[in-house]
Amino acid sequence: MTRNTRQAALFAIFLATITGAAQAEPQSAYLRADGARIEARVLDAPGCAPLAIVSHGFGGNAKGNPQLAEALNRAGYRVIVPSHAESGPRALVSSIGSGRPRERILDLAANPALLGAREADVTAILATETQRCAVPFKVLAGHSMGARTVLLEAGANNRNGTKGADRFDAYIAVSPAGENSMLFPKGAMAGIRKPVLMITGTRDDGEGGGYENRLSTFEGLPPGRKRLAVITDATHFDLGGRRNPAVGRLIGEVTAEFLAMVRSGRQARATPRPNVFFSDK
């Protein structure tokens, strides 16, 4: 077996582990303006419920972030988890051929065309859902590349020149890229005004090194219903809900509590939890 063949085989196992691609069974579909079909998992809720769209990381699909999606659904949200086809499992497999898969993934996660396709997915879902009923509260959440999608929509300045539409009432960014990264320059978060919950872990390494680089995103946010949660020993894949379900459940709890605070209109501290550091501004 050649080195490239071994690498491809190992990466295929890695792909199946983090995406659950073989088991994905989307429950609904939406149509983009360009005619592309968006497969999505839908967790319904009674009546005209608040809406949460959960955007998976690079290489993921509609099975991504299951504990977060289920926690939001238990909190009364209609939850949509789309499969972003242009940055889904096929894109992850194609990155193997570069011989430098990690660097290739980081490059693709900041690619303007792929991020634009994700924005088109969100636009199509939001248009359909708001036609269905007068949605009372809207949340956009995402992990990794999904967190980039979240911050772009919220209004983060970026090297792609994308202007976020800021169509949601609150944002959840799990494992976001730091400022001074491929996508976000220094000061990129200064224009974000809506409530933001940022979640990372002490083993959530990123393109700039350790998790500390991700903290620059929170530090750059202006004050006003912004919260940071750092989970001890949580890795990047744990935070995506695949490798350690307990971390995924914790993310769901922290997110539901934050959104309840935002919707109540009052300021409240996070409930203390073992191995979680919180900061508010």
C-alpha cells in the first residue's frame, strides 16, 4: 500500500467517524435560488415556534451537531440542520489528494465560493421558514466552518468582502476562527451587535495554534449580551458532537440557557458547571 493510499484509507475512516455520512437520512429539502436542492434534518416543534438553523463544519452533513440540535428542539425550537453540499463529505474526501489535508481544509473553510454557497443555503431555508409562519425568534448556530458562516451573517468584517445580512436574533459560534486568521482580520468582530454565544475548548486547536487564538474572536466582540464558554479538555471534534457526546450535550445545555436569557430580555449569569469557564460582556 502506497503512502497516498494509506492516507486516503485513514482519511475515509476519519470522514465516516465525524460525519456519519453513511447513516445520513435527511428529513426534508429546500430549494436555493439557483435551483440547488438542500437536504436537511428537521426537528419540528408545535405551532409557530422559534427557529434555529444549525450549520455543520467542513465535511459534515445533516447529522452534524446532534446534541445541540436536540437540546434546541427540547427548548421549543423548530431546528433545521442542512447538508451544505459544496462543503460536505465529497469536499472533504477531495481534500485528501493535496497531500496536506489539514492545510487544504483550512484553506477551503475560508473559500469565498464555498462560504457563499452556505449563505445561499441559509437564505433559502430562512425564506421558506418565514413564509410558513411569522417566526417569533431566529437563531443561527454553527461549528467550525459553520461558525464562520454564523459570524459572517452576524456582520463580521472579513477578507472575502462579504457583507452579512444579520437576519437572526442571536448567534451561536462553536469553534470559531480567531481574528488575524485566513478569513477574519484584526478587529473583525467590532461591528457585531446582536447577542453571541461563543464556545470553545482547551484542546480546540485551530489554524493559529492552540485554542487561545480563538479567544480573540470573543475579545473583539463589543459589549452587550455576549458570552464565552470554554470547556476543559474539549477537542475540536468533541465540540462538533461526534467524538464525545457528553461535550455535545453540555454545549446544548449552555446554548439553551443563553438563548432563554436573551429571549427574557434580562441579564443573568450562566449556571456554574464543572470544567466550564464562563465570561460575559
